[in-house]
Amino acid sequence: MRIHRVFCKSVSKSEKKFNLDNIQSHHLIKALRLKEGDKVEVFDGEGITSICKILKISKKECSLERLGTQIKQKLPKRKLSVVVPFIKKNNFNFMLQKLAEIGVNTFIVYKPDLLDQSVSKNDLKKFLNKSLDILIAVCKQCGNNFIPKIYQCESLEIALNAINKGDDKYIFDTEAIKYFTQEDLDKKSSVSIVTGPESGFSEKEIAIINNKEIKLRYLGKNILRSETAPIYVSSLVKNHFGKMQR
């Protein structure tokens, strides 16, 4: 029988008994309909997991006891980061969910010059509030014990400067000539990919990109939506990672 997964940072602490927060308790009680005595796998989002037993359930709270040892998973040596723009909320949440399922480790979200007016009216900090809940839900479902990191940047230039210096950096566009292949990737380096908003990059952003050490690769003849492009590219990169690990 499948053991359900629950997120709680307290599982990595020394105390064996701890409480879940309201959101996780509600999910465990209302959605999963688990009972006292049932076992769950708890992860802390930073690589530690443990099997725990439900001690007590109330209407809003759930207490657990860690049964086994804490298991520490190592971070992958090769990481995938995406530099993506703020886009319409529903599309953004969909993109975030699918990229996390694919295995993106870091999200660097920037405010593009050509930001959609319907998005610019929002408080972008609040815009990201739902993001952590989405990432936790994905990790619970797919078995990833590391919740991806997410950073907000006020411009594309700041976002590009936030990329790990050792990463291979690629930007994808329909105007490029060279295809992205496995030979592009060093066998040890991590990868950062950059995609643009629906209205494209501004002239200022293009000039910034041209001054950075970013490789331009062909995205295909079809013009992809802003939320589709990074999903498509991330799938290609993760596929190449898998081939190299064999």
C-alpha cells in the first residue's frame, strides 16, 4: 500500500514528536482522510525524510511521531535552473507546476520590460505567495525531497546576474540557427535556460543578453507560448542529463 507524503520542516529536528501546520493537517485529514495510527512519509524540503505515525487528529491539527531514522538524500550534482518572466497568474502557476515535475531545481523569476498590463497591476510579491504551496504539492506527488528554490528579480539583467557562474547558459528563440544537442552540455556542469514573455524581449533586454555569455539555440518553427517554451526546453535538458548518467 502506498504511503502518503506530507511536508513538515520539523521532521529534521531532534524531537521525535511534532505538529503539522494548518495547511498540511487539513490535507491529511480532509483530503487523504487518514486516521490516528496511520503512517506517512514526511519530508522537510531540504533532503531529509522519515516514516512517521499519526498520534492525534483534531479538527484543525495533527500531531506525528517519527518512527525510524532520518534519511538524508544528496542534492543532484547537476542542476537545472530556469530564468522565466512573470506572466498571467493561471499560466504562471501551470508553468511552475510542470517545471517542478520535470525536475527544475531553481526558478529565477523576472519582471520583463514588456510585461502584460493585466500582470503589472498585481503586487508581484503577493503573486508569488501561492508558488511555494504549488511546489510543495508537486514534491509530495512526485517524490522529490528538495523543494525548488524560487527568487524574484526586478529585471532580466538582475535575473541573469543571479545565475550560477559555473552554469552552461542558453537562451532559446525561433530566430536562432543552431539546434540544442547533447553535445552542447558538459558532462559535469549544471544548466540555466532563459525564456521570454509573450510580447518578446525589449531592445534593451536583447542588448543585455548579447553582452552576456549566453548561447542562442533554435526553439523550433512553432511559436510557443511563454509557459510552454520553458517546459519544452527543460524536458530536452533533463532528457540529456539522463542519457549522460547512464
